[in-house]
Amino acid sequence: MGSGGLMQLVAYGAQDIYLTGNPQITFFKVVYRRHTNFAMESIEQTFNGSANFGKKVQCTISRNGDLIHRVYLQCTLPQVTLQASDGSGAQFRWLNWVGHNLINNVYVEIGGQQIDKHYGDWLQIWNELTQQPGLQAGYAEMVGNVPQLTNLLVQGGEGCDNACGTGEPHASQEVRNCAPEYTLYIPFQFWFNRNPGLALPLIALQYHEVKIWLEFNPLQNLEWDYATSTVGGTSVQNTSYPIQQRVAAAGLVSASLYVDYIYLDTDERRRFAQVSHEYLIEQLQFTGGESVTSSSNKIKMNFNHPTKELVWVVQRDSFVSCDPTVVNPWKGQQPFNYSDWWDRSVLESGYSVTRVEGMAGYNPTVVAKIQLNGHDRFSEREGKYFNLVQPYQHHTNIPAVGINVYSFALKPEEHQPSGSCNFSRIDNATLLLTLTNNTVNTYNTAQVRIYAVNYNVLRIMSGMGGLAYSN
């Protein structure tokens, strides 16, 4: 019988009293708590109106269950096949992260009052900051950031389901002339989606309807295509854009919401229906992009409410220019490129799940600081502090180049409050930015977008719901 373990037990002194004196727990007896009886089911909800590129649609959440938790947008992109009439130089690709890019904005409305509004841009930023490492590749597949959509289609390539040299019908790096029909699953990130304890109680909203409004981006913001025609023996760009016209005519194959409903047992259901509720919720504030034309900028932040963190990006206007007559050497717009130079990965190395491959630019923010009522909140810091150090301290991931964070909370990803700054009590809040020469110069302008994550209170009583604090 070994005696080493026993030696550790008897090596007990005065300092051990702070650790094991009068113990309150044991690691060798499991303690658990019983929960109320419930069930969950995901049920499809249809849109009122035509859900298609460039359209705004609305979904009234039906009362199939007692509460609603997660909500996903499920939509199917059409198959795209290059045709001989598109010309020998024809090309096509869906832009990266097409599922996020598909959404211009989405908001939740209760009883006619807008409660929270999100944007495709914010879904991309939130994914960069919070997605767990083991889920990143799978999430990219959910939202369409996959080779069969983002790789260039060219004339002479194999069809969607033909085996290539590898013998694999969907080998990621094979040359294709066809992008397959593809179903996207885009999870929303509203307060009730991310925490089951904040699930929205339909059972207590007898007199108010819950609606989700969704605006899709136009097709030209989602893809890049190039068709040619022969004029006088010379191949030139076909400015009738036949590929885009075919995709637009096909439209989205389908689009609907899938809502996770929660069913409560009899007693808890009765309590939820009869008593009033007060939920501490999170909202996103965005007051619109600010155009900048010089390297030194002072951006006014018109925010309200106790705010847990600020997130900003600076994007060159040329990255999202949508002039179809310009032959873009980078194979399309780059709506989620927040650096100060083009992402060359599509042109040089094809699609890769590795985010930094081909990224040649730097953070557009050289230095920054925040002023509250004319007082420096902190001394001027370089861009790396906001792009690397702040996310390292407060988030799951360090994000892509150019996503900048300043957190007033210790743990901004958690619902439990851990710090905030009440912007309702601040008359003048400004963000002072110095930008790189590649971002703004004689030839380039840019846009600054600042997001604020704040707390508010959602009150539900007498069958109706509304915000306790307005803007």
C-alpha cells in the first residue's frame, strides 16, 4: 500500500485552514437541482410577402408554444451555371460570408414597438468576437462561407455534380462552371436567442403580437460576375449582365424562419401567464455610418442607456463599391474586409477557412481615444490595443484585422452585468481616430461604423410588453 497520498493528508498546517477548514463542498458527491418540466420544438414560420433579394418582409410569430428561444433564417440560394452565351471569359462567385451579407437588417417588434435591431455587418462582427474555436468551421458552412460558393466559376469547368480529377463530386479546389443550390442557416443574436432564461414569453403577451422584420440585400451586393461578348472580333464585357439577370430571375428558392418554441408544464405556464415580468435585456445601438475623408477624425457618438461595450470598424468605400462596369481585379466587393487594403486570397490562393490567408492590410485605426464631456476616458492608444488586447481580455476570440473593441464590462459576452457606462447621462461622447494613409487619401474615402451594446428593461404586464426606457 502506497503512503505518498497519506503523507500529503497529514502535511496540514495553519495556512490550510484558509483552503479546507470548515469545508462547504465536496468534490466526491454529485449535487444536482431538479428543474421544471418542459419541452422544445423547432417550428417553421413563413414570411408575409415575397422573401427575395432586395425585399423587406415580415413574419408574425404564431402562438404555437409558451415561449420562444432561438430563431434561424433558413433560405436556399439558387443553382448558378455558366452558359456558352456568357462568353469564353465568363466568371461568377458568391461573396464571402454570403449568409451574413444577405441580411441588410433584421428587427424585433412587440406591439408595434421596435425592441432591437441587428445588421448583417453586426452578425459578422459578433461571430468574429464570440464564436467558439471548435464551432467556427461548421458555422462557416451554415452561413455559406464555403468553397463551392466562393470559388470562381469559369467556362470549361466541371458541372455541379460531375466528378473531377479527385473523383470527388464536391472537391473544394476543383475548377467548376456551376455553383450548387445551397441552403443557409443564419442564427439571429437577439437577447432571447442567446439565453434560455430570457426566452420571450408569448403566453404573457396575450394582447401584443411579436413580429420579426427582415430586409434582404440586393443581389448585386451578394455576388460578382463577369460575362463577355464579341464585338468586331474582340472580346469585351457584356454590360447586359446576363448571369446576374438569370440569378435574379431564379431568386431565392425558399426562405423562412425556424423558431424554437418552449412548452411549459401546467403550473409554470399558469404563473407565466398571470404574473408580470421584467427582463434585463441587451440591445444594439447603431446611428449610421460616418463618412470620413481625412486621417484625423472626431466622431460624435449619439448613444443612450448603460452601455457595456463599443465596437467600431473603418471601411474603405472602394471595398463595397457596386459599380458593375468596373472590372474588379479582386473578384467582387469585400463587405467584411475591415483592413486598409484588399484581401487578395480569392485572386491568388482560392478560398480558405483560415481567415488571415491573403489579408494584406493593416488595422485602419492607427491611434484612438474616447472623450466623455470633453474629458479623456483613457489616454490615446494604438490600434492594436483595440483590435488585439481588448478582445483578448474580454472576448472568446481575437477578431479579424480592423474590428476594434472598448469594453466597460469585465465580461461583455455574459448577460450578468459586469460593468457599464451610462451614456444617457453623458451630453457629449466622441471617438477620436487617426487613420492610415491607405484608408483615406486623395483617391480613397471611408466610412466609420460604431456599434454600442447596452442594457434596457423589457416590461410585460397585463398581456402587453414594452421598453421601460426609451431613447
